[in-house]
Amino acid sequence: MRIISNEEPEYHCIMLDQKTNIKIKNDKARECPGIAKGVLDHLNENPSTYLVPATFLIVVTMYNEDPILFHKTMSAIYRNLERFTKEGIDINNIAVAVIVDGVKPFTEGLKSDDDIRYYSKLFDLEKVYKYHKVENPDSSKRMADLQKVKILIPKNEDMNSLKNSQRKAINPQELQNQYLEKIKDRYYEYAHLFVNTVSFEEGKECKLKVYFCVKQDNKRKLNSHLWFFGGLCRVIDPKYCMLIDVGTEPEDSALYLLYNALRRDTQVAGVCGEIIPKSDKDSLFDVLCYAQKVEYKFSHVLDKSLESLLGYITVLPGAFSAYRYDALQPDDPKGPLWGEYFKSIRKPWLMDCYHANIYLAEDRVLCLSLVSCKDKNYILKFVRKSRAYTDPPPDYEALLSQRRRWINGSWFALLDSVRNTKKVWASDHNCCRKMIFTFQMLYYIVNILYSFVMVGGFYLALSICLRKMFDNKSGRENSIGTVLMVFYLSMLIITFVISLGSRIRDANKALWAISGIFSMYMGLFLVLLISLFFDNWDDASVFAPVAATVSGFVILLVMNDSLWLVVLGCIQFLIATPTYMNIFTIYAICNIHDCSWGNRPENMTAEEANRMDDFEQFRTGWVLLWAFINVFFAYVLDAADESDTSYAGYIYAVGIIGMSVIYIRFLGGFVFIIKQKCFKYTFTNPDEIMKEDPNINLRKA
């Protein structure tokens, strides 16, 4: 495992060209970052001399991951060059930008001389020390000295703006003091850029241009994307750009398939492929890994397929997706990129708990802003044959943290999408497409409601099954069912209490034990369902939906060549289901005030620290609302089922609506796969495609 090159990496110190204005917001002087306009060279060289133009620019974001993960990703990207060459595409027009989030954590992650030698063709810390004149003889203190190196921004005080704001300010003198303090000492964000052309496999002649950009400071992943879109892309000016996380391993043609999907249809603004969890152990006894494999497969076969068919995919995952760079409107402060995707960076004072949770899923916000661009008719697509493998969270703690972020981010982002449905009608889509998008929003409303009462719904289903199995002849519930439900409820309450007052690390073992108990309940629930089905198989209202659902799943999986994978993992997926529904949901709800990514050490900004009291208050209200609705939902419908008066129709209606959502997914999945298999792709706007890429062979592509 090594990086091959005959040349040493070329070093440049670059600074992000992003002007930060001081504006008065809510009677306070606040820093308001503008749009980034590229990068500046510390020696005043022209960055375009070493950041050369490329048609397809790929960004790999990393922190301090193991070199093995980095090599796995870069080797997979490198192997994709063969498919590009085969299709007649000049690989000199393809480049990779690796953006590392912080020089200190990155170098601390180099734990051996082998690690340092591995990166030697892409990164040389001694060159960084020499350039910045860090000459401490004590090597252990050199990094601390490097961290002190700052690049000062020349002062440019706008006192006229200050005076205009003072006229309306409650305390003009205090405002002036705030303003002068803000502009006292401001520094550039800068990074250490190494440029080289390398190979990642022995015996291969083709070389890959790599820009290895190590940020001076650790400022989180979104800031790395800011460096990519607002820094490197503004100089390199690619037609298409792709996002990959380190550790993600695309198949040998995966990148070309995404590239080609963008190239052959100018209406497509963004695309994604299928992400497949892959563990090194790959053991059937690894319940969480196989449960995630089945979960991801269903997500792509059902959800992504339906959304791609309609033209609006709610999320293009940042770990494996690509965009048409022009569609992001990088010059427009109010466009998808700067007006939405980077809003949490540009306007941090707007990030109350509600908005902070939305921007846990900023890629969802970007997707809505793309399809609803004013005077544009962009759509998003899922490319089924483009696949990439990724390592699932290695342990229960990491998985719980990931799901807390995903659940809260997706809920609030979907709520925000529904609230902003009217934006779709300002786009240039035809009336039919706008109606389709509006239907999607109604569909998402139902999904949000059902996911919100998921915990109460599972309790209700389990209670009804136990009652039907253990009712005695006098009509009173058997003590077995009562004991089981009381114990189940106690587990929910314990989960709730632990989630409210404990850190993941402290509660890890307890929640893992509760997961085991919930898995046993799921086994009991499945046995009861199967028994009830055979007791009532002659009832059409029972047999028809079950038969349709099972057969639909089987047929759809066969058409997607996924039946064997689901067969291998279905048991693991089923026994993990109550953990997903109960523990992950309850933990996410109880920690809704935590808007960090949770997978690396993060220091809160001053803005975030000042808002923690407000976040806690929001958490209190949200938790009470969620708990009340779930208790009310479960109790009322459970009481209705238990009462002498027949309220079965209400429960049946709830079930029918839920089944309808599943059948909509089935229908979308079927139509999508049939369209993929039976109809040859036809180019839209071939004249525009030829204008954009004169070398494209429309017949071959």
C-alpha cells in the first residue's frame, strides 16, 4: 500500500478569499461572511498556475482517519480512470481535491513512520514548518508553535455603516465598542496545499492529479465543503463536482456513471448512487451490520427509486453524490449554495434549535433549493448501477450518535421542505411536474406523522396482538399479556430516562442490554403475527394486504438483484427493528438540543454556547409534545380496541393509510426499475449537450 510518484509534492500556502462584513443584526455587531470567491496565494502568485482547470473535480473529505481507509478510497477512484479512458474521456480533465479538517488532528493521526512515509508524496510537514519559520528545536512543541501562526487581514473599517446603524441602536456607544472589537484583529482562514500527480497502483501508467489541502484549523466538515465549493472550485471551475467521504469505496465504473448521468441531461442538477455498508468481518452474526445492509437496500429500492422517478430526491448523501457546478449558482449570494447550503456558516445568529437541527441535514436543504430554483427546472436522479461501499459505524455508540443526527436532521429538514412547498411553484417546471412535487410533499407529511408516533404505534400493535392471543373467555386480558406489556412499558420508560440524562458513553451498555430485550419482544411479536395470520387467513381483509405486501417485496427484490442479500439479513433486520424504532428515536428526541455531529471532538462556538439555554427550553417543549402525542395515540387506540363498543374501523383506517404509503413506494420502485430495464435512455436537449461538451458521442453515451 503506497502512493507512487517520481516527483515531490509542490507546497503552497493558500487563503480562502471570503470577505467578512460586520453588520448590525438584532442591535448587535455581528460577523457576516460573504460568498467565497476562490483562494489567494500567500506569496501573491496566481493560484490558477497550479490549480489547473478540470471538467470533473472530486473532493474527498477527511479528518484523521486511518491511512488504510484513505488508500481504499483513493485506489477506488483511481481504478475508475480506466472506465473514463475507455469511454474516450481525457483523464487529464479529472482531478481529486483531498480536504483535511485540521493540520493538528491529521498529524496526530500519523501514528507511525510507515504512516508518514505513506503520505510523503502528498504531504510534507517539514515543508510547512520551514515555510512558516517554525524552528523550535523541541519537535514535540513544533505543532503548538504552528498553531500560533496567523495571517492578518488588512483592516478596512466601514465607519459610515456603523454610524447609520447607531442612529437606530438602543445603545450607540455599546454598539460602537462591539464593532471596533470585531474589526480589531481578523485573520484569514488558510490551508497548506500540496500538489502532485500520482498513481495508487503498481504498474499503471495513468496518473491522477491530486490537490492535498490540509486546513490550518479544525472547523468541521461543512467548512471543508466551503473550501471546496467556494475556494478550489472557483479557481478550477469544473463542470461537475463530486463529494466522497474518506472510507467510501466506489465500484470501478461508479464515478463514470454519475458523471455520465449529469453529462447527458442538462436538466439534472445532482445525482447519487447506491451506498452499501460493508464490514471487514462480514459475519452473519454481526446483527447491526446486516440490519444496516437490508435497511440501506430497502431505502434505495423503495425510497430513492420513487423519488428519482418523480424528480426530487430529498437527500443526495454527502458521502457519495455529484452535482452540476453551474446549478449550484456559485456567484449568487441567494442561490442554492450560499443562500441555503452554507446558511449556518454565513448567518449563525439564525440557528436556533429548530434551524440548527435542519442544518444537521444541510444536504437535504440543498436538494430542495435545487429543484425549486427560480426560473430553472432542475431535477435530481438516482443512478442505480453506480454503487459504493462504506464502513458502517464500528460500534453501538457510534451508530446511536449517527442515528440521533440523521433522525433529527431528516425530521426537521422534511418539515422545512413541506413549509417551503410554495418555492416549487416559483420554479420553471411545467405544471405537471409542480403537481408531482406537491404530491410528494403531501406524501412526506404522512411519513412525518407516522414516524412521529412510531414508538406509540409499535406499542399499540404489540398490545393488540397480545390481547388477541391471550384473551380468556370472560373477556378480560390474561395476566401473561398484562405482565409482558407492563415490562415492555418499563423498558420504554428506562430508555427515556437514560436518554434524557446520560451521555452515550455512559449509557452504552444499558441501552445495548435494552436492545436485546426489545429483540426478544420482536421475536414474540413475529410469532404472534404469523399465528394470527394463519388463524384468519380466510379473511380477505387480512390475507389480501399481507399477500400483496410479501409478494411485492419478493418481486421487487428479484428485479433489483437483491433477494439473496435480504434473505441473508432479514432476521437481523427484523430483530433490530425495535431498536431502530424505540431506542434510536427516543434517544434522538431526548437529545434534540445536541446539534453537533458527535463523531469527533467539537468545541462550541461562542454563538452556540450562548444559545444553549434556549436549546434546552426547546428540548423540554419538544420532548413533552412528542411524549404526549405518543401516549395519547397508543392509549386511545388501545382503549378503543379493548372496549366493548367496536372501534376497529379507526384502527383499520390507521393501518390502511400506513399500508398505502408502503404501496406508493412499491409502485414507484416497480415503475423505476421497469423504466431502467425496458426503456433505452433518450437524451434531453441534445443541442445544449453538444454545446456544453462538443466531444460527447450521444450514440455511445
